[in-house]
Amino acid sequence: MTHRDAPTAAVISVSAWSRMPGGTKIALFAGACVRIVILGAGQVGSSVAESLVSEANDITVVDVDPSRLKRLQDRLDLRTVTGNAAHPATLERAGARDADLMLAVTQSDETNMVACKLGATMFNIPTKIARIRSADYLSHPEIFASENFAVDHSICPEQVLTDYIVKLLEFPESLQVLEFADGKVSLVAVRAFHGGPLVGHELQYLRQHMPQIDARVAAIFRHDSPIIPEGGTVMQADDEVFFIAATENIRKVLRELRRMDKPVKRVMIGGGGNIGRRLATAIEGRYEVKIIEHNKANAERLATELGNTLVLAGDATDEELLRSENVADMDVYCALTNDDQTNIMSSLLAKRMGARKVIALINRGSYVNLLQSGQIDIAISPAQATIGTLLAHVRRGDCAVVHSLRRGAAEALEIIAHGDPKSSKVIGRRIEEIDLPKGTTIGAIVRQREGKPGEEVPARKNGHEYDVIMAHHDTAIEPGDHVIVFVVNKRMVPSVEKLFQVDVGFF
């Protein structure tokens, strides 16, 4: 008898649970071992495996390259299978018949889609997630329907990264901008500066300083060590501060926390690959954009695809080219090639030559830790920026959104509260009454507004149906609330999941 046939199976369907757009979900009781098959041991697959293997999950990684699998197995406690992920025999050897979740993240869209179809028809895997890079596939979602390729969730890391960088351009003072509850709530990381309005003050001063805006400091990192924010915590210069507020108030809060940078007007992009092209397409209507592509044929193709972007054929590390194209006048320089060394060198050159802010895409995690907050203003790890999209489907409980923070050391989760005061440890309780794991803070709650029969709900006048409530000690959690939880140490995530677990009797 397989685990899926057992009467005490850990997997239950919760498709009837109310939630904002997101569809059905597989929920796993806290403490259950999740059997996950990861197809592809590249940057994304390896990072996901590393993130999940320490959480009592049963991980198997499949790849055609045995040397890549050996390097992974030497570092992590997991199984590996060498073979083509689109072959039934390979999936059988990987344990697909007993898998709870399949993550198909190979470099081939077609391999990922075929694997998901096999996972549905031959192995009855409950949840199948595929990495899809082709815009053509993504523009036809019917391809992923259960009667076709049976992809439950598709992710496009390149698009996730593009959206991530667009937010950094929109808020140039920030180190990270993350959204929850369909964009109604934002979590923003900034670095406190000498002479800033809040530096040297206790956090309780924040409410006095901004009486018209409700915002919470979710966490502070000082010299890379987390500090749990309390009313008496004094903010210091160079602190990395994560604050949470309604998205409509983010700019006002930024204005109070630190001096505002001049709005971005001019952007230069080094690299015209998938990410560089997507970024140029997304921003060329709002900014003056230049893009440098070393491959002449690709540069010519970009010139025909992009309407308002100046495309330059050349090397992003060519100092003369950067000087002649006035890199010193750029508000932001984004190094987005496929090569870490090129991105590092071109970013350092651009910064030295006068670019106001530089952003570099760095695949190797150790490089990110070395370069972040140095001469390179923001170093982005593609794997860490996209892993949250996958984690949202792996986290136990009804988890709508997960964001990986601080290079994977911390997490911010949007968890939907279910049950009643008898079946839940959080429903009907004030935050001060909830036994939160150490290092965990509840930053905000998003709650659907309810009006009396025949009464117009004020929030709906502007098309909004939800209230954003900043979490204070006396705030009580109600059924259906979307609770934004900040965990400074990801090892505490299982305890948070268990806290929001609903007793089986509720179902």
C-alpha cells in the first residue's frame, strides 16, 4: 500500500477554501513528510532543493548530467536519479508514483510540460509545477489545462526577475520591494542612513512621526544579525529595516524613513538576453532606456522588437563604450548578462564612472553575499528571487504567497487563517495571546470588508474589497484573514505552519 492509499494520508484537498485569486491548493498537515521530485539540477532546481532539504522533506533530484547531481549529493541529504525527465522510466526510478509534488524546472519547456503530463496520467501526482520560459506558451494558458499538459502552476523565473527589478526602479531608495494580497500590502527593505529622521529614535516614535500613516517595522538586521523590533528598539545608521504598509502608503513611509532619491529617468541595461529584453520591454514607455548586447545578430533583432529603446551592439565591459554612451548620466545601470564576471565587472565600471545606482544579476550565491551593499548597490540572485514562487506551493497550510529574504535566511509568508476558536490556535485570539515562535512577527492582516445588507461598502467605491490592518498587540485574527508573517530564521517556518494548522476535526 502506498502512502497515498493509506487511510491516514497527510494530503487533503482544500479547493473549497475561500481565498483571493490563486485557485486550488494541496495543504499538508504540519509535520508531514513531503515527497518532492525536482526535475533539473540547474540554478533554480539546486536552490530549491537546498532550501527544502533541511525541512524534513523527502527530496529526489533528476538531471541528465551525473556530475551536476554528484556535486549536489555531496552537499545535501537527498536522492538523485540520472536520466531524461520526460521519460516514464526515469520518473518511475525517481519515485514519482509516491510523490506529493513535482517541480519540473529543467532548461526545456517541452521537457517540463511532458513530465507534468506523465505525472498526471501515469503517476497521479497531486501538484505539478513547471518552469515555462516561452512567452508563446504563457500567452496560451489553455495549454496547461488538465486535459492537455496538466500543469497545475507555471512559473517563469525571467518574468519574476523582471517584475522584481521594475519595483526597484519604481522605488530607488529600496533594497527590496515585495507584494502580498494581490498588491494591497508591500514589504520594503531600506538602509537607514546617518541623519535620517528615525535614526537614534525608538521605534514607538514611528507612530508619533507619522500619525496619519499606519506602518509596522517587521524586522531589523544589524551587521547581518536579526533584531526583533519592539517599541523601545532604537534604530541605528546602516540598519537594514524591513517595514510593511498598505501599498498606497509605501512612498510616504519611505519619505519618512530616509531621504528620497531622485526619480529614475535614465536606465542602461547590460545584456540583451531573456531578462534584459523583458526589462526593456516593460520599462521603455516610462524611462529613457539603452541596452548593450554583445551579439550583433541579437542586437539587430532587439532593435526591431523594441520601440523606444536605443540598442547598442558592443561589450558591456568596454569602458570606452560606456563613456561614449554617457553611463555617468544614468540613474540606474542593470547588468543582466548570463555571465557573473561580466555583470560584476560592468557594474563596477559603471559605478566608478558615475552611474548613480547599479544592479547586478549574480548566479553564484557566495558572490551575492560578498558584493551586496558594497560598490554594487544591489546584487540579485535569480534563484533566491524566484524561489518564493515555488515555496508558496510547498509550504504546509493555506499559504498564498512566500517571499525569500536575506539570501534565503528569512521568509515572509502570507497565510490564510482557517477554522474557528476551537479548531485553530490563532482564530479569535489577539496577537499578544498567540504563542509566536521566537523571531516571528505578524506585520499586517488583509481582511475582506463586510457591509450590512443593502449597504455600500466604502472600500468598494474605488474597486477595493479588502481592508489592510496593521497588526498591533490587540489585533484579533478572524477566519479568512490573510496574515502577513515575517520569520527572521527560516528554521522557524515549520513552527509557524503548525501554529496555523487547523485541527482535523474541523473538516
